[in-house]
Amino acid sequence: MRYTADENKTEKEMVIMIKAVLFDMNETLLNLSLLKEKFAQHFEGDFAMAYWFKTVLHSSTVLGGLNEYEDFSKLTEAALESLFMESGKELTEETKKDILGAFQELPAYDDVEKALKLLQDNELTVIAVTNSSEAMVEKQLTKAGIIDQVDHYYSVDAVKRYKPYKEIYDYVVNDQSLNTQETVMVATHDWDLFGAKKAGLKTAYIKRKNTQFNPYYPEPDFSNDDLVKLVEDILESNKSHQ
């Protein structure tokens, strides 16, 4: 059941404090640097990895829009095959395993551990929400050394539809008995935040790379290029409502 604010109360009378913080994982908590190293062995520059990742996201969005679903690992594999084919390069099984295996061993960004600890110290619930499969998310969090700092984690496997479609945000909120306005979604992807915003959540943008936040998407409630500072901004907003 989702809890909603009393409609008879005015906005001033309603005290809305953040109780839970949801985090995207890939590129938000987890640094893709290891993957960059793998792609650099076969391609010059960062374009190839970026193209591969966007192809994966494009596939997940198309499937979601047509109410279809495939395991995330299959999408990453198909996108890698397309990249090598379009580049006129041979993709061996050994190379495929080497690159895609790195996806499960990504390190956390340097600011992640401190940011998550700060949230736990202030008794906010920390939840990871990812397009990665249920089997992969546990491996990723464990390998990154942050699984003990995450209270709960969810894969889109639970709803068979990828972010940014609203099903996964709704599922997490309802499963945790949260109020959407007491929940923040943190991500480095503007499309992820757009989906969370449409589901009624507050949003926080962590700028991990030099890209434009899409001007046609709703602006985030919080924004910073340092995760610790972003968390401090969220906690400060709670203090202003006490």
C-alpha cells in the first residue's frame, strides 16, 4: 500500500521529510572505468563504450515501450555483437566474456562509501534500483564493497520492465510502504530521473560526466557533481522541515 499525504491539509501544513533514498547503480554508484579499459583494448577513444551502453539502453527502452522484456545480460551481449560487427571487427567468445565479465566487477566511485554511510548515520533507508538482473546486482554490490551499506536492492526483473517506465519505481515504493514525496531517486541519467519524477518521486542528479541534462525533462529537486554534497543537500532539506 502506498501512503499519500492528507488532501485536506495545505502545502504549508504538510511536513514532508525524506525517509528513503533510491540509487541507480551503473554510472551512478559504480564507475565504468574498468569497462573503459576493456574497450580501449579494441577501440580508440571513449566513443565505442558510450555507443555500446547507449545501444543497450535503447534496446531496453524499445522493449519496454512494446511491453516486452529480456534479461539485461542478453541486451549487453547483443549490443556488443552489433558494435563489433558495425566496426568490422571480429568478436571472439573470449573477448566477449572478458568485456561483459568486467560489467560485474565495477568499482564504486570514491565518494560513494562516505555518502551512503552519511545516509545510514542519519537513519535514511538506502535502496539500490537497477536495470541489471537480480543475479547481477548482488554480485555488483558485493564486488564494489558496498552491499553492507545498502538496506535493500531491487532489479527490474521484479516487474519485467526497464527503467524509466514507472513500474519499478511504483513497485519499490509500494513494497517498502513509502510515500513517494518522502522518497528521492538519485541517478546520473536524466531519463531515469524523468521516470522517477513521473512516478511522483523527488529526484537528485549526480553529474558524473560532462553531459547536458536534457532541457525537455523536468529539472531535478537536487543537483551536484559530488555525491557526498548531494546527500548533504538532501539531509539539509530535512532539517528545514523540522
